[in-house]
Amino acid sequence: QVQVVESGGGLVQPGGSLRLSCVASVSFFGLYDMGWYRQAPGKLRDLVAAITSGGNTNYGDSVKGRFTISRDNAKNTVYLQMNSLKPEDTAVYYCNAKSRINFIRYDYWGQGTQVTVSS
């Protein structure tokens, strides 16, 4: 059974940093596009950052220049380095893994990790 497990969330002061990790227990991790999404109370789930199987990255406008997504295919892991955190970054952060292999689509979500930015 596939598991997608996020870690690294917590409470941080404004201006601080956190690094989130996501491990996906999938075969052929290198073929997956990986993404970080977040959802604040009463709001829709939004894309934070994504990295394709080829290493191309994409960021939400509100985090450009502050967050960096990266991946380590040998460890089946994707990271989200978050710097200069703001109170509006407070949300549950979810990891997503998706791929299409042999004409079959795969789409997995983690349970989320809470990030709270507050003084």
C-alpha cells in the first residue's frame, strides 16, 4: 500500500524558516511529479510548489523567492524549504505524488502537516 508521509511542520515565528519533507513509498519515484499544497481554515487547497520528474519547478505567486522545492530520487523524498515565513503562510501543508505509467494514472496524497507562523 502506497504511503505519502509529510514531516517537519511546527510553530515558527514570523521571518523564520522550516523545511518540510515528504516520503512517498512508490515504485519508480523518479517518474512522479511531486507537489506541495496548502489549505488554511475556510480556504481552498492551493498549490505552493511543484517539481516535475524532469526537475522543472513551479511556485505559487505568494511564495516565489521565499520557498524552494527539491527532490532526492534516491530517497523517494521531496523537500520544501520555507524561508521568511509570514503569518499568512499558516496552513496544513499536503504532499502530492502523481504520475502516469503504462497508461495508468497514479495520484496520492499525504495526511498533511501543520505549519503555524505566529509570534
